[in-house]
Amino acid sequence: MASPERFEKFRSLALATCLVLTGSGCGNTLYAVAANSASSKVEEARELGAEQYATYEFYLATQNLQKAQTEASEADYSDATELAERAEEHADKAIRLAREAHRSAGR
């Protein structure tokens, strides 16, 4: 049986492929892939309790993702993609810190 993480990676890859094939331009397609990935990571961080265990990193991830969405709505896909990638980096760190907190708490 496939792990949930493996399934999520497959789902993200499938979505990215569909977006590439149907996208009307490179900028918005690259943004869509980056935003989808960042959004998945932010949700994973939330599920791990990163709001409590990695407050700063979680906040940065959510704020960068929100700003990326604003930039994309203004068709500034370059900045939107960069912000989405930054959001994913912060979400990754929040995930790592939340997992470390769970391990140290004996969960």
C-alpha cells in the first residue's frame, strides 16, 4: 500500500503535468505548480501543529503564500512564483520543527 506522502507527491505531479499541458502560458503555469506545492506543504504543517510548534515559520509560510496569490491575481507571475517557493521553504522548516517537537514530547 502506498504511503500518504507518496500519494500526495504523485497527485501533485499529476496536477502539475495537467497544468503544463493545458496552461495558456509559462508564467501562470509555473506559478500554479509552485502554489499547489506550497499550499500542500502549508496544510501538512497545519496538520502537524506548526501553528503552535513553529509559529514564526508557519506564519511566514502562510503570509508568503497569501502574497503570492495577490501577485498572481495581478498577473505578476514571476514574483508570485518566487513568493510561493519561499512559502514552501518556510512550510518545510515548520514541518521539520513540528516533527522535532512531537519527537521530543514522546509522541
